[in-house]
Amino acid sequence: MANHLCWFEVSSTDPEKAREFYSSLFGWKAKKARTNYYQMTTGRVPHGGLIKKLPLVPSTGVYVYIHVASIEKTLAKVKKLGGRLLVAKTAIPGFGYYAFLADLDGNPIGVFSEK
């Protein structure tokens, strides 16, 4: 099923400290997935991650990702609707692909697809 919230990420200048904070505050389980990235298990879907602030994406503090059938079609559509591309389609080895777009107000939105 496409077009539903599938993931969130909390942006932090120090993911390790953020991991300690969210684990202590909410009891979320954290597993280091790669450098500057922790996968968080919240107890319910959607789960999420803690990420070092992305330099090309405006920081809102929290990034949301929408599962889409096709990143290419979604990015073409957002341009027609007046939005813009922030980060091109990028591989997540073993999982799929993501990209970031901006809505009409410049708010970043992540999109994810397996292909």
C-alpha cells in the first residue's frame, strides 16, 4: 500500500545523545545501524530513526517519510504542483530508496520506495 506514513527520523547534531534522551524518555529501543544513525523501535508502527542533521535538508527536527509506489513519478508530480526536489533518489542498501522534496512552504518531506 502506498501513500501512507511509513517512517520518521529525528534530526540531531549529536545522535548518540539523542538516542540516550529518547530511550530514557519514551523507552524506545535503539540499535546502531551505521555511522551517525540509530534505528529506533517505538513499540508500534511506524518505527523510526535518529539521524545526524542532513546538510542539504532544512531542519524541522523531525522528518517524516511517505511510502510511495514510485519516487520518480512522485518527484515529477511535486514539481508540477509547485514543490521542489531537495535530495535526489538515493539508495538505502538492502531496503530501498528515498528522496526529499519540499512542499509549497519549503517543508521537507521524505518519500520512500522499495524500487
